[in-house]
Amino acid sequence: MNTITATERLSDYLEMFAELQKRTARQPAWLRTLREDAFARFCEMGFPTTKDEDWRFTNVKAISQTPFRLLPDTHQRITPADLQAFRIPRAACRAVFVNGVFAPQLSDPELSDLRSLPPGVKVGGLADEIAQNPAALEPHLGRYINYGRDGFSALNTAFIEDGAYVYLPRRTVLEAPIHLLFISAGNGDPAMAHPHSLIVAEDETQASIVEDYISLGSGAFFSNVVTELAAGENAVLSHYLIEREDLQAFNISTLRMQQARSANVSSHSVLLGGALVRNNVHPVLGGEGGECLINGLFIGNGRQHMDNYMLVEHASPHCSSRQFYNGILDGHSHGVFHGRIIVHKDAQKTDAKQTNRNLLLSDDAQIDTKPQLEIYADDVKCTHGATIGQIEENALFYMRSRGIDEASARRLLLFAFAGESLECMNCAAVREYLAAIVRQSLPEGRPAPASGAVVHEAKERHWEEVG
């Protein structure tokens, strides 16, 4: 980005930040300080570039050079009927957010008194909780996200205003998922939102939480998302991210998970939409005996760019983590998988495994895959591997010999490949909901490329390393 453009964009953000500080002048000093520190860090770093190792495969100039603006209230243009197609059957409740702002009039009526949820559970807007109970937020809000790592996290933290707030008291058990529906609704001009969500699950809780990102209408919209999830001792939590925004949209999301002793947390990501999508998942296994699963599926077509960055920190002994990511790429789409596992010195008896599998369906599809281990303990079991290939021709021939036409056979094989990710999802309601969405999103499955598919890092190989 040239100097003039960088200065112009920074001036825009300075203006919007000053307006935010005026709107929130009566909020607690600790929150204002958090915003100010994060904004100073953003001004210092700016947006990441391909010179940054963690971003070397993803160029974000389309975001950094576009004059995005925060939008005023647009709830009035949306009706409950517009959202009927985006309802998860059998969900415990649904909270709706428009351009990052909680929309109670579009959410389930039961949220007003939480009749459908166990006593003490809170599901709603972060801004309301800041206004009503800021002391409960202070130990958690902005305390887990490391906004010094990249400009996007710093920018989101600087613009903390609203997002989802979920609180689960000790020993809460929810059989049905909580659905958080985030809607991007622009007005034709480049617009943005910075929803910041906080999920606090106390000891021995069990729940599934879905963050679902959609677009109503088309156009350039920038969703810069941060979710902080704190899991107490022996908590069992599943977090789902569904990204299916308009093909002109940009979505940068960061999920930061802090796990206490014996907490079992799983992250499931399904990326289907957007022009440029970056999915950051950063769990820290901070208590002994913790378990973490990071599971994902990304399906790209056209000129979509989908970047998946996983940073798993083993900070305590006797913890285990698993990463499974499958990618399907067609057209000129570009996928990235960068999985990084850090085993700290005191994290003895760590058991970690990382697997990335990709299908390239055209000569022009491209994947960059980079499994990475950093081990500072001496009694661990860690493996990583990646594969890149095409649809198995022998399986295709077998299905055609049984009377299945080629197009149907390809779609069946693609869904079976995608189904490996879906099978890792324990919540039946979400799994069935996603299966229907994935079926509709699968590429046509054209014949496999004869040669020339672009492959970086893995070079058509499979490897495994034990530390």
C-alpha cells in the first residue's frame, strides 16, 4: 500500500475511533483504556502484509485500501421473514446481530426473559452487558485476545462496542445449540463491522454454540470478528463457525479459546462464502488434562481466497489436541492451511496431531499448506501431515460401473470427502443443518486436471514428524 493511501485510511479510522470514544464516554475506564491501547497498537502495526510470516500466503490490500465505513442502524430494513431460511432446527435459541449490533426484535422472543434456557444462562448483546454489568466482564473482555499479534485483532479490540455475550453458570447442560446469527447488510457503499463476542462457560458446563455469518444483499462488506471463549474446569464445549457471506465480502475471524483444567473444547469451521476469508483459531490449553479438537472444511470456487491459520498452544502437561482440516478447491480459488503447534517447556506428556487434506478440481486451483511444530518439552508425541490430490479415478470408475452417471458420482465422492469433517461434529442438529448446506455448496466436480495443478509447500507428498 502506498504512503498516501495508508495515510488516508488511517485518517478514516482515527475519525471513526474518535466518534466511538464520544459515544462511549460514560463506559468504565478499564474498557476505554483497552480500546485506546488496542488502537495505538493498530496505528503502530497497520494491516499485515505478505512480508509477515503468518500472512505470507494472503494479500489483504483489497481490505487495507478500501474506504470501509461503520454503518448506522439498518435493522429496520430486515424482517423476521428474511431470516426464516437461516434457522437451525431444534436450536435452544437464536440471537440475531445486524452489522455487529444485537437486534432483539429479530431474535427469538424467548431471549427477553430466557424462558427456554436454564436459570442463570445469558444470551444477548455485549453492549447491553457492558451497560448493565461491566464488573462481570472486566476479568474476561479483551483479556485473552492478543491484539499485539496482528492489525485485525487490534482494530477489532479498538472498536469493541457490541457483539454476542453468552454466559453459562456452573454445571449448566444444554442439549440444543445456541445460534448466533450475524448478518452483513450494506447500503451499496463499502461497509464494515467489528463484532466482538465473549463466551464464558464456568466449571462443568456442556453446550454447543454456533456463530453463523451471512449476507443480505451484495457488495463489499468487511466483517472483522473476534470471539473470546473461556472454558472452566471440566467444561465440554463445541464452537461452530459457519461463513457463507456474499462473494464480494471479506471476513477475518479470530477465535481465542482459553481452557482450564480438564476442559474439552472443539472448534468446527465451515467456510463457503466470501471473496477473501481468513479463519484464525487460537486455543491455549492452560490447565492440565485438557483436550482440544480443531476441525474444519473449506470449499472454494471462482477466485475465492480462503486462509486457515491454527495456533495451538500446549501450556500444561497431559493435554491432547487434534487438528483435521479438509479443503475442496475449484476454478481459480486459492486455499491456505497454516497449522502451528507450540509445546511449551512445562507441557510434558503432550499428545498432538495435525492433518490437512485437500482436493484440487481444476488446473488453476491452488493450495498452500504448512504444518508446523515447535516443541520445547522432551516427553511428547506430536505428528503432522498434509496431502493434496484429485478425485480418486478408481472409485469414480467403480461407481459409474454400477450405473451412476459421472456428475452424480463426482458429487457423491466430494460429499464423502467433506463428510469426514461433518462426522467430527457431535451436535446432531448442527451436523444435519450443515450437511444440507454443504451439499448445495459443492462444486460441479469437473474431471480431474491432467497436469499442472498448482501445489506449494506439500509438493504432492505426505509426511509425518514425531518430536
